[in-house]
Amino acid sequence: MLVKKLFLMLLLILLSISNSSADQRLTFGAKLLGAVWKGDNGAGGTDYESNEGGQFGLNVSYKIGDFYTGLNLQRGEYDFNNRAPDKFTPAGRVSNTSVKIQQTDVDLLFGYYFWSQVSLFVDIKNVTNNWLDDPYSQNFLGIGLGTSGYIPINDRWTLFGSFGFIGSGEIKDNNDVKVGEGSSWALEVGTIYTINERHFVNAGIKTRNYSFEYLDSSKQDYNINAIFIGYNYSFSL
Amino acid sequence: MVIDMRNFPHKQILGKKILSIVITMLGFTALLIHDVSVAETRGITIEKTANTQSSNVNKGVYRALIIGNNEYRDEQGKWESLSTAVTDAREVARLLKQQYGFTDVILLENATRRDVLYALEALANRSLKNDNVLIYYAGHGFLDDETNKGFWVPVDATGSDHTTFLRNSTIRDEVSSIASRVQHTLLISDSCFSGSLLRTASRGISESDYTEKYFEKVSKKKSVQIMAAGGFEFVDDDYRESGHSPFTYFLINELKTNNSPMLTVSQLSGNVERAVANNVDQVPESGVLQGAGDELGEFIFIKLDVEIEGVDPDRVKVEVNVIPVDKEKKTKKVNRQPAKQPKVVPIPTL
């Protein structure tokens, strides 16, 4: 029902915009993140930190006037030795030691520049953690709110940043059974270098935090801290 | 396994609250988009106090982007420096500000390709629905004989490398983008081959038809007009050591000597074309920008210090209506640092 309402509102926005003669721009991007996944399995568990990890992402965004929408797909692996994130199944906690976890992020977002350099956005986010040692995966789905902005430094360089949070999302296992709920926030700062009218590169740091509470009241928190470089190709429509 | 959902009632309520906030935000977004599109701002009204006639032909701001390129940096030596383009640009800018009520005038001297594109984009960003926008270019022009395509040549152009020029189609796109936002747009191009920018169109009006009603009528219709120094030909740089090109010399002359409160581009271009053609081997052209939404309206110059026959100059009042600053702030974003605005910011994600 709520998804239908959201869809209807989005349709109304797009209809409003289609009547205007605002500039339109399509942007394709790629992003490479080097990251460390560090967390705590809560009471009765251990803390852990990945040895190496990273993700590669592709994204596309469409901007019309001050409104923008985008889709981001990101996937990568994190390698844990000795201590690793525990799995939480409907039957309870399953401890882990050495394991590789594949993480896949999908973001569908809609934003609007309410001010010339600051926007507010809504992000429908889906994160899937797939333990590669056995067929167990965990899926977190939530709707987040955020703000982003940029500060031009000169003709070539621009600083940008964003902050957002998901107040409450649902965690399901690979059998689509709910195992808990969680919240998340993310902070990102970086810089863009304009090569020319169509080509842009960016780099920065990003930290994401997840706090999960499972059905047996166990808690699990983790941060993924990353540095990233990215490239964008953009053109007017 | 049965899951006991009673463990999470407060979180379910929190989730619904957040979704309600999201829906409300999206609703406000839709409303704001509408508000922006109907915003209005400053305007000029001429009131002839002697006969109490009043004319309210335009409600928008008069904006101008003036570009003058003298100092070409071409190491290959194809583009030699000009002597009058910057002086032309400065004088046009001064006239527009001092005598024709242009309140937003950006003067670009010796502009690179990037400078021009950024300035055009910034001009588009800050222009509003009822505005009158004038773009003036003085500098080298180029016509590719094989493709018959015309270009503006910025100061960082290199030899015959077309990619360092500003193609006519790019200029058309940028001007069309501005024209799509405002009521009246006028492009004045004082360069060689500038006639390749335009399509000729005549308003077919005789001098006696320029009545009060006519001005009101054409000001309400959208216009996207062009005045070009020459067709497909070379144009002169310095006219009789005046410090101006022939085209701009007569353009300035017409604007200075004009004594009508309102002067349409058709009137202005007709006078300039005749004067230039009578004095030098060059035929300026005028017309409309094809496909940019011209509705046979007219860009109207409003002179601030007109003399009206039989009326004491002290009794001629030209009123500039300025909406208070706080009201203007609400209308639309104005980018005060246009050259620094990035075209792309990476999409934010959580």
C-alpha cells in the first residue's frame, strides 16, 4: 500500500516536471571502493574486522531541473580471518570464523535541490550479505532520507558530501524469512575534478553504519569504512 | 517456525512514521516545482506623464551577456588579435546599463570556449519567465567551406581545429535553452560569417504601425531574434578608426540616438543594416533562431532618458519597478558564481 502511494507521488512529480522546460542531463558512473568492514557481534559474540575488501559500483542518474533520480548497483567481497560476522537465522545465532562475505548494494533514489547547492533525497536501499562458505545470505531493505550538497572551489574542483539514515529496515534470510530489524546511516565526503564538459572524476571517503536487532534480541553493529575513486560521463539531453 | 512480531511493535510504528515523512516530502517537492515556474521579478514601466498614457509592455528583468574577444592566443598564428572587439563590448555593455535599464550585465573580455559556455549556462540558470535576455558577441568567426558550418572563435582556439571553436549548433542550443526559459531573447553577433546562425524572417511592419498597442502585442509574444554583422562574408574590424567595428559602430549609434521610449529589434536591425550597407562593403542580416519557439514577438529596448516632443524633459518619467529583495529571493535560485558550478555531482547513496 505504502509502496503504491510512493509510486503515485513520484508519478505526480514527474508529470509536474514534464510540463516544464528544465534542462535534462543523463550521467553514467563507475566507482571503486577499497573498504574495511569492522563490527561487533554483540553480547555473547566477538568483534571482527575484515582483512581486505572492496566493492565496484555502476550507477546511472537522470537530472531534470532540480529533480534527480538514480540507480546504483555495487558489489564486492570482504575477507575475514579468525573472527567474522555471525549469521542470525530464525533458529538463532551461528558463529563464524574465517569466511568471505559478498556484499551487494542496490540503491534507487530520488532527490530534489531545494536550495542551489543542497538537495534532499530518498533512498530505497537493499543490501545483501552473502556468506560464501555456505548458502546463507541476509537481506536488509529500508527507505532512507538524506541530504547532499556541494561547494565549488574553482572551475575544476568541487567538494561534495552527503549524510543520510534509514530509521528502520527489515532483515530477511535467504528463505525470505524475517530475522530482525535494523537501522543504518552513511556519511560521505569527496571531491570532483571536472576534466571537461562530459568527463568527471571523483574521490573521497565514505563510512556506513548498520545496527541490527534480531528476533532473539541479539544485537549486531558494524561499520564499513571506504575510500573511493569514481568516474562520471555526463551529457545534456 | 512462528515469529513473534510482538517483539517489534514500536519499530513498526517508527517505520510507518518515516514513510509518512517521505510521502510528505515528495508532496512538497511537487508543490515547489510549480512555485518556481510561475515566479516573477523586476520590471520596467514607462509612464508619459504629459498625456497620462502608460505602457506596461514588460514585466521581466533585462539581462545581458556581452562578450568581446581581442587577444587571441593561437600559437599557429591563424587567429590574429583584433583591435576593436573588447571596446565594442564595453561600450555596448555601458549603453545597455546606463540608457536601457539592463540590471544584470555580465561583460566577458577575451573569453575562452569554456568561459563562454559557462557564462551562457549561468545566464540560463538565473533567467526567469518574463525576462529579456540579450547576448552580444564580438570576435572572430569562421565558416567551414566544405560543410558550410559556422563557428564563433574563442581566444583559446587553435588553428583550424574545429573542436576548439564554438559551433553554431552549440550556440543555438545554448541560446535555445535560455529562450525556453524567458520571454524575449536577442543574439547579436558581430563576427565574420555570423549570418550562418540565423533564418531570415520579417515582421512586415511599417514605421506607422509602431503604436502603443503594437508594442504591447509583440511584447506578449515570445521572441528569439538574431542580429548578425554579416551573412556568409568577412566583416571589418575597425571602422574609420572609430575604435569600433562598422556593425557595432552603427548599432551603438542607433541605440544612442534613438529617441523613442520603445525600440523593437526589427526597427533597430533595419536601421543598422541600412547604415552599414550604405557605408561599408558588408550587409548585416537579422532574423529568428529557428526552432527556438519564436512567436513573432519582439525584443523591445526601453530607453530611460527619452525626449518627447512638446513635453518638458523633467516631466518624462521612466519608472523601474523593483520588487523587494526578500521577495526576489523566494523566486528562484540565482547562481552568483556561475563559472564554478559543476555540471555533475555523484549521486548520493546510503
